[in-house]
Amino acid sequence: MNLPFKIDLHGKVAVVTGAGGVICSNFAKALGACGAKVAVLDLNKKSADLVAQEITEAGGQAVGVEANVLEVASLKGARQIVRDQLGLCDILINGAGGNHPKGTTSKEYLDSKDLAAGEQEGLVTFFDLDPQGIEFVFNLNFLGTLLPTQVFLKDMVGKKDGVILNISSMNAFTPLTKIPAYSGAKAAVSNFTQWLAVHLSKVDVRVNAIAPGFFVTNQNRNMLFNADGSTTERAAKILNATPMGRFGECEELTGTLLWLVDHKASGFVNGVVVPVDGGFSAYSGV
Ligand code: NAD
């Protein structure tokens, strides 16, 4: 794989959750290319195995592990596999996450006419949001960051130069319309990143986060593109609000990943959330 620069991760064990997905498979491959032994964790074992195989074929060392970031027993099982096959975790990337239609309104603004008209096919107002849907999205992103941290941090305490990297989002700075659960959950991830950085500051574990702008991946492809390949109205709004006028390429996150993981490069960087967003979070829209 093409890296913007290389860091030396030989002797390190990296655990990446959600690593069967688009962004974090790239993260796993980049860490593997820098010499880390990589545990590729995902709910979907098949995609985890495929990524691990790619890392191995490129000359690295990796293992695919089925793990649900919402189940402590599953995470503890994964930790045992990682310890047995690769060793104790040095680097944890909390990548599993995403939105779900169950936590999403169908319109940007509440419209009194819709309320007066009553139930309509496809209409999900604020009042229709299902508490279980909200809970699912909130848990996946927030608890799905906290629980793997509880499980794998135990390996890091007592070692040197531990690194935890969380994945936040533009929604954490300013919520996007329609997706209150995902926005709230990612704001919680950013807040937790700061809290944890302080909490772990005496045990030599740094905690930071990357807040990606908009990258085309499995979880948002249908939101960004129509069936005929043209961009949706929402994608057009996103591109208008991104000064660089395009989506990001996953490789454009790699430099920030490697910088935040490398103790020599970022040893005094702790508790930050770094936007990689083509200017989205800097732009007021005017
Ligand atoms: P993706 O859908 O390609 O990958 C997500 C992966 O997480 C999938 O492989 C999925 O199987 C896995 N997963 C889902 N639930 C899980 C669970 N309970 N336990 C373990 N694994 C689980 O999406 P992506 O865009 O690559 O997302 C990676 C991270 O980046 C997510 O946290 C997402 O919220 C965040 N993010 C993405 C964007 C973007 O533009 N794509 C922007 C900001 C933040």
C-alpha cells in the first residue's frame, strides 16, 4: 500500500475494531505496513479475515477476529485470541461505528403541515423516532468505543507508549440535520476522548481522535448516491459545505493516523480531535 511516510511499529500489537470496513481496513493495512502485528476485529468475520489476509500477503502479520464491540464477553474472547496469537495490545483503534436509519428523521425541518396530515408513507418526524433506534446508534458509537477500551486497556497499563485512537465525526462539532442519535453519539466520543486522555495521563497511554469529513464508505453510500450513480441532494449539500468541493479519499486519513500513533511524532499530543475534512468544519457556509 502507498503510505505518505513510514513509522516503525515493529514489536507493537495494534487492535483495530470495525477493521473489516472501508476506513479502518485502510488503517489496519497501514499499521501492518509499518511493522505492527495487527488484530483485525469486526462483527463480520469474513471481512476481517479478508483484510488480515491482505496484510499477510503484503508481508505483514495479522489475524482476523470476530468481535462485537457491544458485548463484553465477545471482546474478552477477542482479547484472548489476540494475546495468544499476537501478544498484548499497544495500540487500540476504536473504529467500529456508524449511523442507522432507525435514528434518522426523514426531513430536515419539522413541518406543522405534516403533523396535521398525520401518518404518511416514509415520513419519520422527530416524534416518530424510535427510542430503540436511538439507543442502537448511540450505543454502537459511544459504548462501542468505551467497552473495547475497557477490555484492551488492561494490556496497555504497565507497558510503555500506549495509544488509543477514537473515530469521531463532523457531527460532533455541529450536528448534521436528520441524525440526532449519530451526532450526539459522536459528540460523546469526542468528549470521552478528552476525558480518557486526562484519566490515563499517568499510565503512559495517549488518547486522541480523528474526525473524518465525508468519505464514501459502505455506511453512507446510499445516502450520497442515487441508484444511477448521480449524487443525492444531501451529497450536493455536503459538497457545497466542503470548501475543497469533493469527498475525502481514505488514504488521506493515513498521515494523521501514523502521526497520532507514533510516539516520536506526537508524544506530547493528548486529548485532541483532529478534523480531516477538506475544510468542512472551518466553513460557516458564507
Ligand atoms: P463501514 O461501514 O465501511 O465500516 C464499519 C465497520 O464496523 C463494518 O465493517 C462493520 O461490520 C463494523 N461493525 C459494525 N457494528 C459493529 C459491532 N457491533 N462490532 C464490531 N464491528 C462492527 O464504515 P466506515 O465509514 O469505514 O466507518 C468507520 C468509522 O468512521 C465509524 O466509526 C464511522 O462512524 C466513522 N466515520 C465515517 C465517516 C465517513 O465519511 N465514512 C465520517 C466520519 C466518521
